Amino acid sequence: MKAKILSVLAIMLIGLFAISGIANADSVPVSIEKVYVDGKVVEDGDNLAIERGTEELEVEVKLEALEDSDTLKVEATIETDHDSEEATDKTEEFSMDAGDTRYETLLISLPERMEVEDEEYALRIEVSDRNSDEEIEYTTIIRVKPAKNLMNIKDVIFDPENQVKAGRALYTRVRMKNMGEETEEDVKVRVSIPELGISVSDYVDEVEEEDSVTSEDLWMRIPECAEAGEYTATVTVEFDEGDEEISENFLINVVEGDVCGLDEDKTVIAVSAEAQTVTAGETGAVYPLTISNTGNSANTYTISAEAGDWADIKISPNVAVLSAGETKVVYVYVSANEDASEGAQSFGLTINSGDETVKEITLNANVEAGSNGWDKAKKGLEAALVVLVVLLVVIGLIVGFNRLKGNDEELQEETYY
């Protein structure tokens, strides 16, 4: 009999333990003491206003353990109407002993569709235990409020898109949106690759509220000898009179170019080799000289001439400053002296860049005899004769005029008497 009673008691005890275990399994052995969002305490059911354009929320949860557990987890989720845009973060499983206090921090990246002003979203915090069928929930309402000045980089297009060859140009277009309440003026757009030491900037005159605009093509030349690899391109948009800016980084793949190591200061000089005709002591000739700087940096060229004693030479300009890729024309004026010998003559041009001689050129001229002494005297006599004739005509006119004047006076005297 006693044995039966003991058996019944044992069964009852086992049942009580089982019921106790089931009861423990239905509850989470921790409590939420406080919740902080971006450093501010929020209560369950509070309304929290965040400024439009906020990209991330920091959620910190203060927990207190009621019992021992080693399968706890915290998850924070912003509920939206767009299932494709996940806005959530969760911890790995962790353990707590009864009476312990623990802080868990979660970061939630806000979806772009949360830019809509005055729309409300639920921030739900859940604490769970893998051995429990229940969860602890904590909810606060998030409302997006407008911002006075706010710009957003919507898209960046690179050309070429996938990779660019060293020595070639990289074009960039930046599309941006004004998400603030005020029209933004003189918005500065800048693209830079700091590792290569290159950058380019431009201004967009005006971006009205809620409008999207695309910048002009911004282009940078990748250095010819840049090493192949990935480089970070930073796109920056400055607004609110330069007091605010946003930026994004992109990876640019640079491949080896085909011009590294070639002559960077190449100069092309062109001039007609055809001989021109000049007349000794009289007419001259002009020789156009074209200089092209096809290098990658500016160069200064000095042009000088040597002709012996048969000619006078003038060069305009005799110093030419050319930017990279620029072309200029220099004019060489040649006139033969009076005693220059007839026939073929030559003279030399030297083009220097700094202390280096870029090119030496020999040009030719055909010298014709000028007028002889008698021709000059004859021309002088002809000129003198013309002057004499003019003087005689003038004197004749004066004499004739005086005679006419005398006759008029005699006629007046006779009429009076």
C-alpha cells in the first residue's frame, strides 16, 4: 500500500515538474527596461519624428534577465508597405544569467521610399528565446518630417562604364534631387580620384524643390602611366551656399594604357620647302612656319634665323608659348639686300625649346636683280618733271586769276565816273 502511495506521489511530482517546464517554455526570461533611438529614450507606443534624408537609425535595447538563458535574440524592424525593401537588423544568439543587465545595439538602414514626408512607419523591437514560443514586443511610431535644405545623389553614370584605359578620358554625369523645402542655387558637383591626383568640378545653376537634374559631362584624363587596378572615385554635391555637402564613393577599374613611356613632349613643325622669289633691295617674301605641341604639357619655343649678309630676316613672333595640343603659326619675313647676288640663296631657322634644339630647317630663296642706278635716276627725273608741271599749272592759275581781278576793278572805276 505504501509502495502504491509513493508511486502516485512520484508521478504527481514528475507531472508538476513537467507543467513547470511547459510554463517556463511559454515565457521569455528577460524584460525590456529601456529603448534608445539615436541616443533618445523612447517609450512603448511613442511617436518619434526623424528628418527626411536620415539614412540610418541606431537602436539600443536595455535588457534585464529574469532567469538564465543562452538562446536569446533581439530584432528591430521598420515596417513599410514595400516588402522588397528590407529595413531590419538582428543580433546573434546570446546568453544572460538571472539578474544580469545587457545592452544590445542594432543599426537599421532606412529604405529610400521612407523619404515621403509626414508618412508614419512602425519601428518594432522583438526579444525572443529559442526555447520559448512567445516574444516580447516594443513598438514606436516613426514619422518623417521635412528638411529645409537637403540634396540626394540619385544616380552616377560613368563613360566608359566598366573600365577606362590609362591615358584616356573618363566622363561622369551626376543626377541629383532636391529633397528640401527651398530651391538650391549654384549647386557644386565635384568628381575626384585622390589616388591619381585628378578632379573636376562644375556648377548647376538651380534645382527647385522636388526636382531632379543631371549635371553636364564632367571629364578627367586618367594619367598615362597610372598603374592598372581599382581606384575610388568620390562624387560630392555641395549645396546651401556651400554649407552642406553629400558624397558617395565608386570603384573605377583602370587598365594599362598604350602611351606610357612614349615621348610626352613631341613637337610637329611644318613649313613649305618651296623657294620664293625676292628682288634685291626691293620686294621680300613671307614663309609661314606652323608649330604644333602634341605633348601633354605646355612648351615655350624660341625661333632664330641665320642668313649671312645677303638678306634681312624678321620673325613674328620669335617666341611662342603653346599649351598641350595647341598649334600656332610663326611668320618669317625675308628681304634681300641691294647688293645680294642673283640666283639661289638659302637661310637657316633654328627652333629651340628651353636649352634643347627641337629642329633646324634650311629654306631657299631666288634673288632677282633690282633696278640699276640709271633706272633710279630716271625715276627721280620723272618725279621731278611731274612736280615741275604741277607748279607751272598752279602759277598759271594764280596769274590768270589776278588778271581777271584787275579788269573787274577798272570796270568799276569807269562806271563810277
